[in-house]
Amino acid sequence: MTQHELITAVRVVPAYEVDTLGAPFRVTLLDSVHVNYDPKLDKDFVHIPDFVGMVNALVRSRAIHPRKLGGSEITFLRKALGVRAKSLASYLDISAEHLSRCETGSKVLSSASERMLRLFVFLATFYESAEDLLAKLDQPEVTAEPTRKAKVSELGEAFLQYFLTLRIQTVFSADEPLHFELVRRPAEEGVSPNLDEGDWSSRRLAA
Amino acid sequence: MGSQLEPLNIATDWLRGYAQTCLPSDASFEFSEDDLRDKNITLLDVRQVFRTGTVVYADKLEGPGGLWIVEGEDFDGHILTATIVVISESITVRLLDIEIEEDDRNDAA
């Protein structure tokens, strides 16, 4: 094998559509995803930096989008945070059976419950464990630590900006699928260029 | 072939930590999208296996090149087996292969 053959080809994808996430809407990652070709395995490997951060940014984007949550979207948000249906139902003060029916689409989540759900999923993206956060809401003695990226001021601004004024859209065209585009913001000044200390965020919301 | 129980527990803790939001943002994850599509397994399923699964084999626990086999359940209780390799010092994990148990595949179908 020549030296050339040992080198894997790496390319940055300008707009990578993630269709393996299981999301019930379109998700495009801009100028952030690398694809490495491995000649030994004859496969392309997709490289998503800070995968968990990307999922959290997507959850936040959907939580603040006014379109009413569909059943598959509720399931996606719950799975993205790694929360059991029973825990979430308890927090929303509904039965696990009702939540299950909402997720399958045979029932609709009330506006009040949907607001609670949106608030929770948004907040949970700033915590290490959404399950621990749910437990803490029930039992104050349970420890739930925010991640290093959690800033109270950011949370406060987000709640003011999005949730206190949120009007859930219940009428929309099914022909217009939701599409979220995420970009990776560069590292703050002073951070070593060798470290990827950036952060995922929504560039715009299209519906 | 496999490592002793204690190192495997260490590895599992590390992997669970990797799957949590507290991981360093330079930690990353590589996968073959064709493999996932073919097996109808989502990235969230893979993450759930990392979060809750157990490392059942590890040929190396430190440094790049370690090959691990992780078994765990997805959100619907299906058992998945993921083969991963740690390919760099900056904690880049590559998903080499993932399988769902045949019985589970039939149940899900």
C-alpha cells in the first residue's frame, strides 16, 4: 500500500442533512460536518462535532418554534433528552397512557401541558441529565447539575423572549415541513484554535 | 480476550460520561450513515446504548485504537450491540458496527 492510499480523504460538507437522527422534521448542519473516507473499510464515516450539543440545539429550536407539537415530535424530544415516558408523564401531571396516546397521535396534548413540556425540554438541554432534573423537580434533595454552558442570564432572556409570549400555532399547512438549520459558532477569543470550543445554534427557523 | 471486570466498569463509566452533556465539546462521534439506514437504527438509539449500556469487551482502555463492544437497549427495549473504536486522543469515537438482536428485529417488524 502506498503512502497516498493510507491517507483518508476528509471533506467538509457545506449542508449536511441528518436523516439518521430519527427526527420528524428536516435537520441541516451547515459547514460543520466532516466526511472521512476510510480506504481500509471502503466506507464513508460522518463526523459530527459535539453531537450532544447539536441534539440539544435542535431540541431548543423545536421548543421555541410556535407550531403545535405533533405526536412524533413529542417522542423525538423525549428520546433526545433520554427521558422515560413515565417520568415525563408524571411531570406533566398526566397519565403515562395519555402521554403514550399523544405520542402515537390518537390524542392531542393540551396547550397547558404542551407549554410545560416546551419549558422543560428547553431547560433540560442545559443539564447533564434530564431525568435527574425531573427528579429534582419532585424531590429538591436530588442533585441536578447544570452543564458548564448553562448561564442563568441566558436562560432568563430565553424564557422572556420565547415562552412568555409564545402563541402555539394550531393551524398550519401540512405541506410545509419544519426545517431547522444549525450552525456551529466559532470559539470565543482566547480559546486555543486547536480546541473546538464552539457551540451549536439555530441559524434560522423555516416553516 | 476481554479485560477484567474493574477496567470494564471504568470503561463503561467513561462511555456513559461521553454520552452525557458534560462531555468536552471537542469530543466527537463518527458513524456510517449507510449502516444506520440499512439497519433502521437512529443516532439517538446509539446514544442511548452509550448512556445505559455495558462494555462487554475492551482490548485497550487508554490511548487511541481501543476496540470496544457495547451492549445496551434502545428506547423501546431492543438490545443493540455496538462495536466502536477510540480513534484519537481527543476522544473521537467511531461506530464501526451496530446490530440489533434478531428476535428484537422480528418483534419490531
